[in-house]
Amino acid sequence: MNETMLPPDYQRILAVVRQAAGPVMARQVGDALGIDVSVRSKLEPLRGKLVRLVDRGWLRKLPDGRFTTRL
């Protein structure tokens, strides 16, 4: 599947993770996307999207909970 076939939200998430200098936490992705990360209820849907991208092979989740691109 081509990245352009993903919904725009997922494309933006992938772009943030790729532009990061290293593995990122969901909170860092939320900051970059302009989400209010101080409110857990706004951060959890983002975390769910990150996990879906992991499940579908777009990202990799490290044991410490950070996300990075697939190798």
C-alpha cells in the first residue's frame, strides 16, 4: 500500500515521525501536530493511531514506548 492511500491524519503522523531526529513519544508527535498534550483524553486517540500504524507495518514501537520508522 502506498502512503498516499492513508488518511491525511495518518500521513501527517508519519511525516512527524520521519522528521524527528530519533524515536519519539506520542506526546512529542502531538506537540508537533498542535494537539493539547496536557489533556490525556486528547492524546490517547493519537496513541491509538500510532499503534495502528505499527500494526500495519508503517512504524515500529520500541520496548520503551517510543515510535520510529521501520528499518
